[in-house]
Amino acid sequence: MGFSLFRASSGGSALSGNDLYVIDNGGGPNNYHTLHLDNTTTNATGVGATFTINWGDGSSVQTVTTDNAAGGAGGSAGRLSHQWADGTSSGTSTDNVTLTITNHTTTDPSEIPKSTSTAIKVYQDDVAAPANLGTKTLSNVSSQGTSPRLASGFTANGVTGLNAGDSVTRVSSGTATAGPITTFAYDANNGTLSANVTGSTDGSRGLTSGDDTGNYTSLQITDESDYHF
């Protein structure tokens, strides 16, 4: 038994791989909120075959009771359509569309019911952007020594607001490394990201829609990712 999923109610190509997705509610710019199921089960006509379809989004399970009804296995059966409602996104996981044959009068009864499933990604059409990069704070390195303080007569190197006696993070050897950011930040396609060290820019990168990972003097961009994934 089996089934294929399509974007159209007739014609077109069966979806596979990364094309197995929908977008809930409005469906995004291409109205991709609906899929159409073509039941490809063989040897299931004229035998009282019935099917159920669980779309995996919490909606009611649909039942197909005749060969040529939408979603049936008959040669003239149409595709069964389903639209994903607002709030049904699969988050960081996927949902399963499951076709189950629940009755067949000539097969071994121990074979019924029998199911097959396909995993699909359900995106949210109005997901909020993650917090801006400017809201993120890089974790700092562990301070060396016991309660280090800023010495009298220190050199500020362009940094303002410091006074002798202020608590500081002291690194006496090795490389001082801040970060990484471990949560999503927006937006990695525009603007300029800079590393500011002792009051001066020491490495920057103009962000693009391409891959900007790399080392730029004191700035290191280790990863970029689509928020949905």
C-alpha cells in the first residue's frame, strides 16, 4: 500500500525530500497550506476496502469508504485535499501523514489494519523573528586571580566609564575568548557585525544572504542557520 502527496488537486509531480512541507494558516507567499493525497494502494478495489487518513496535525481523522471517493484506491478516485490551520506548525520536528487500510474482504485478516506514513515539515506562516543581534551578550572568559581590580594609573585604551578599583576580568596568559552566542539572533543577512576590543573595532563582517562564517581578526562567526531548522 502507499500514497503520494501533491501541491495540486490534479497533475503535477509527487513531492519528495525537502519539498515535503506545508505552511500553516495563510500558507506564506505561495499559499502552500494545502496538500492533496493520491492513494496508490494496489489490489484494493472491489473488495470493500476502507481507509483512514491521519494528517498528523490534530485534526479529525478522515475516512474513505468507497473505491472512487477522494482518497480511495479506485482508478477514477480523486486526490483527497487537506489544509493546515493556523497554529499547527510542527516546530523543530516533523508530523506524519498516515494512511491506514481498515477493511479488505479478501486479504488475510491478520494483515488488517495496515498503515504507511510520510513525514512532512509544517512551517509557521507568522513566526516572530528572533531577538536582534544587538540584544545578545557574549559570555566572557573566567577571570584569573582572586578579586582582580583596576589598578591606579591604568590605560583606558579608549574605553570610558572605568575607575581605579573597579572589578575587572583578568587574563594573564592565553587568548581571551568571549562567546559563542548559543541562541538564535536576527538578522544574519543585513548590516555589519563587528568585534569591539578595548573601545576599538577589531574585525568586522558585512552580513549577506550567503555564508558569512569565518574569522575576521577578533570576530569569529561560527555558524548561520535558518530559524525554522
